[in-house]
Amino acid sequence: MAAAALLRRSPAARVLLSPALSSRLVASKPHSSSPAPPPPPSSTTTTKTFSIYRWDPDSPSTKPHLKDYKIDVADCGPMVLDALIKIKNEQDPSLTFRRSCREGICGSCAMNIDGDNGLACLTKINADDKASTISPLPHMFVVKDLVVDMTNFYNQYKSVEPWLKRKDPQSPDKKEILQSKAERAKLDGMYECILCACCSTSCPSYWWNPEEYLGPAALLHANRWIQDSRDQYTKERLDSINDEFKLYRCHTIKNCTHACPKGLNPAKQIDTIKKLQLGA
Amino acid sequence: MAPRPKLSGIQRQALALYRGFLRAARLKSPEERQMIESVVSAEFRENARSVDRRNFVYIEYLIRRGKRQLDQLKNPDITGLSTLRINKASSIP
């Protein structure tokens, strides 16, 4: 078990723990003649408390609440998703959350961890003593525990028409539509979006107008198609989002860029769209 | 006509949802229509009886769930619906 623990914990974290450990043990021994008091349990077993938002639609009378779970982080993978799976396996099988790839590419496990939106499979467990709070994405309707209703988010993505639209008829020999390297480079920073909804649900403007404002994710994808040189409906795309509510609810709060787990910059893309609207 | 009680917004939403289900049922085959109407009316009556009218969180959750199910039912490719009863043998402590 000790060997397994060594393998899982990073060397840096191990070093951090040992000086604190030894100093705490030394301090707790007041007199050399009196028997040493037993060391406090938290210094030997690395327990971490997780306060997880729980609500069960099948027991409607119980209000949503935070439930505490203690796990031994030395016996668990480094990411929050590992902790959630461990809690579900060992302590409470009724804990419900979405997850799929466990490598930060599917976007299923998006949730609010210690106040910041992120992917549970990419967020490391915070090694300090404070309890970690895990709650669903803010200002989204909750289906159960950490699972939220994403239909509005997906409908907004669909409304942007995220596919290639051409006016020219397809060439008779079905040749590829050519694109230079520079033109393809314009799409970098937009095509990597995994639709996890971390950015949109971190935007206060999206909280107050979720139905009308498209949100940073949908606008990032709108820009991805506006910037694509192969797409010929640029003007129509710009006109369709040139709306007081769809686009201009953005007040450059920049929470979206801070929240994105893939390191994308939706705020910059929205800025590009606004500049294009001035020219069009 | 007896004076109609003033319905609250959430009551109107629930009734609109019920009406939506009945209208969607009309578009299916007659046997299916009967099946849909019986299932839907049974569920609505059961929830009206058992759910506390002040529990807005749960009522809104049920309305959202119902709207999603109605959207699926409206799809012309869907021919009908069926239900199954799950007996909760034990509850998680």
C-alpha cells in the first residue's frame, strides 16, 4: 500500500508533506519522560473532505444540500474526478455526475470546483486541509446532484448553424475546397472548443439572460465559422447575431477566458465579431 | 359557469403542458392515442395529488422534464410511448 501511495503522489507533494509531518510530531511531544501522545490522525492519513452538492428529484421534499465525504487522497488518483469515482465506488453509489473520457477532451465532467468552473478530470485535488466544495455549473437547472440541463446551451450552439455553408454549387468532380495554411491558422483557438459550457456558465451576463444571450461558447463557434475562408455565408452569419441580446449582452467581463479548461479565449473571439460588425 | 379561480403562472404552465401532450396524442394512431392519454393523465393526476403545491423547485423540474418528453413525442418518427414500473427495493442510506 505504501509503495502504491508513493507511485500515485507526485514527488513534490511528498516533499511538502514530510517537513510539516515531522514538525507536528516534534511539537506534540512536550516532555521526554512523559509518554508521547498519539499523533493526530490527519497527519498520518492524508484525508481530504469534499463538500458535494446533492439533490435527488426522486425525494422532492429534501432541499438541495452540501454533503461531506472524507477520502484518503494517498489512495486516490490526483484529479477531482478520481475522488468522485472513489466516493461513488466506496461510500455513496447514489452520487450522480457525468463523465466519459477522463482526459479533458469530451467535456462531460464540467462542474464548479472550489468556486471555479472546470473539468473534474483535469482539476488536481487541492492538497491543503480545507474542505473542497464541488457543485454543479452555476445558474443551470439541476437534473440530479452534479448533472445539469444542457438543452438550452446546445440549442444556442445549433442556432449559430455550425456547419459549412456554400453558395457555389459543389464542383462536379467533388474536389476539396482548398485553404491555405494562413487561412487554416485563423481557426486555431476556436476549433478546439469541446462545448463543456464552463465559459458560458461563468459569465454573469449569461446568468441573467440565458435565453436571449448566446454565451461565449456559441459566439466562439459563430466566429469559427465566420473566420473560415471556405464558408460563403459570412455576411448572413454576422447579420444573424448582430442583435442587442444575442451578441451585445457581452460586457467584456472576461470570466469566460479565465474559466476555459482548454485555455481558449472566447472574449477575444467575441471582440473580433464586434469589430467585424462595425465594418459590415 | 362557476367563477374560474385565478391560476398562477406555474399552474398555467402545467396545464399548457398537459394540453400539449393531448394535442400530440391526437396526431398518433388511435390505440397509441388512448395509451398516451391514459399514461399522461395518470402521471399528472398522481403528481397533482402527491406534490406539495409550494414545492416550486420540484414542480419546475417536472415541467422541464415534461417539456423535453413532449418535444420527443412531437417528432413524427415516434409512434408511441410505454412505461415500466420500478420497485424501489431498498433506499440508499
